[in-house]
Amino acid sequence: MKNDYKSGFVTLIGRPNVGKSTLMNHLIGQKIAITSNKPQTTRNRIQTVLTTEEGQIVFVDTPGIHKAKNKLGEYMVNVAKKTLNEVDVVLWLVEPTTFIGAGEQHIASQLKKVKTPVVLVINKIDSVKREEVFLAIAAYKDIYDFAEIVPVSARNGNNTDELIQVVMKYLPYGPQFYDEDTVTDQPERQIVAELIREKALHCLQDEIPHGIAVAIDSMKTNKKVMHIDATIICERDSHKGIIIGKQGNMLKKIGSTARFEIEKMLEMQVNLKLWVKVKKDWRDSDFLMKNFGYREEE
């Protein structure tokens, strides 16, 4: 192992929908964090790993920092705050605007409590003129003392190499945590569940935003085919009808789009069976939250 090899943990924070998962997927080059334009898509700390000649970056994706409304919300905020002190670099992703709203001010106030170097990443630079990016940089400089400021476009990968160089600068020297070919430490089941949930969010209209969870009932492989049984859990009977759709059409659509993505990820044929169940108020039940994989101690 080279003496000058670096390795460390980096977290991405930012308001919902600012492009955290898109950036993560771009940096890693594979689809791991699910992307959707609905808030609260990322619920658990997803660890993804980027290994280069110079070092290894382990990305810990925190659920967004926001003011909590229910048990699921509280859990997400606690995980996010805890992560900030445990990593080597914090990447704070924002949009290229001079308007710094209450959400951003709240994040800045949380960051002032941590000692970790913070790199401001101004995303979506492909959507504005260059002058606007400079104005945004100037506005943000006033609210926090950043280690660095890097403008990028997560969507087309613009300047993401530069971002990786900046991150490396702040990582400690040390050996690799994971093998070269590790991309994520999340168990397959969890990624499959997230993919199904992502497809459900894409297919369904706004009336069922994040009141759904996905439980994998079984995953078994026989030679060439992976058989997966999964249940989509929703909070109301009326939601169940919408998820199933007329003559089961919506559920079929969710199933076939999810199956396509799962096959790409597992690199094998998949037979996916989906069910829908109603569990009222699962987001406020500790027992059900643990059941769906949201555990505080991790």
C-alpha cells in the first residue's frame, strides 16, 4: 500500500431535491441512490464507495436535514446530524441562487456546531448564466466560512472531477476500507426495495408522495432466475386502489419498470411479484418503522 494513499468518509447534505442522489450516482458511475423529484426519497444512510489511484472516498448519504413532523421525520433528522460529526468532509449542495431561504439558514446554523470542513457545492450550473453562479458564491460566503466552494452540474457531470480532487485534499492518509470493486455496502434486498419504491414514486401521481414503504418478503434464486416477492405498504385504503390501478394496470407498470432496473443491477433474469397492503400510520409506529429497516442505532 502506498504511503500517500488517502481514505475517508464524506457526506452529502442539502435541502430535498437539490440533486444529492443524482450527484452521488454520477460520481460513482452506477445507479445506487434512488432519484425522484419528490422530497424524502433518501431515508437511510447509503454508503457508496469511490476508489481511485490516489484514495478511496466512502460517501455516506444522509437523509435531508429539515424540521421533523413525525417519527420518520425525527429519525431522519437525527441520523443526518449524527453523521456530520463522524465524517472527514461535508459536501453541502445548493442551487445557484442568491436567495438563501429558511431551509438553508437552518442547515448553516447546524453546520456551525460541527468541526468538519464544509465544501459548498453549487449544483445545476447548467441551468443559469455564469454571472449568476458568481453571485450565488458571493451570497453564500456571507453565511458560513467554507473550506472550498465548487460549482458543478450533477446532471451532465460538469466539474465533478474537480470536486473529487477537492475532497481528496481534505481526507486523512490511510488504507482502503473496501476492496476496489465494492460500490456499496447496502445489502441487495435494501437496494431492490429502494428501486421498487423509486419506480412506484415515478409512476404514481402526487397524491401518494412518501406514504409508501416497500418490504421484500423473499428473494430466492434458482440457477438463472431471481424470484422476488415484495409488498408495497401504504397508509390508506384509497391509496391501495390507486397503487393497484384499473384492472391492476398501475401495479403492473410499477412491476415491469422496477424489474427492468433490478435485472440491470443483479445482471440476471428477475421474476418479480408485487402485493399491496394497507398499514395505517406506519410512519408513526416504532415497530413498523423498524420492520421496514429504519433503525436508530445504525
